[in-house]
Amino acid sequence: GMTLWDLCNESENPIPQWLLKKFNQQVDFNRLTPGMTLYIPVIEEKTDKDRILKKPPQRMVIPQVSPHNFRALKRIP
């Protein structure tokens, strides 16, 4: 099975573990099983346009979930 580390690092844009946990608060990540439904935030790199709009840099850790940090959620069955 997959571990929390595997889930967070399998894409080309790794997801911080705290963010994955924030979107899946009902899940016990010590007991992942095949077939569980998880919500995976899709993270994108900031563009020059974002920098002009003076949004916080992507590498900054933001303690709450903020809609401008990701475009959509992908549901994995």
C-alpha cells in the first residue's frame, strides 16, 4: 500500500503533508487501505502574473487553506 509520504511525493508538484491532512481530516493516515477515498489538492507554481498581483510566494507556509494557492481538487477513488 501507499504511505503518506508516497501520496505527497508521487506527482511532479509535491504536496505538503500538512495540506493533504487538512483536506482529509476524517482519515487516519496510519491506517490507509486500498480503495479509500482521499481529496488531493492540485498545486501549481506561481506565475509572473501572480507575482505582479503581489500574492504571497508559494514557498511561504500559510497555516490555513487559501483558495488562491491551488486551482482545484482532484478526487481519487
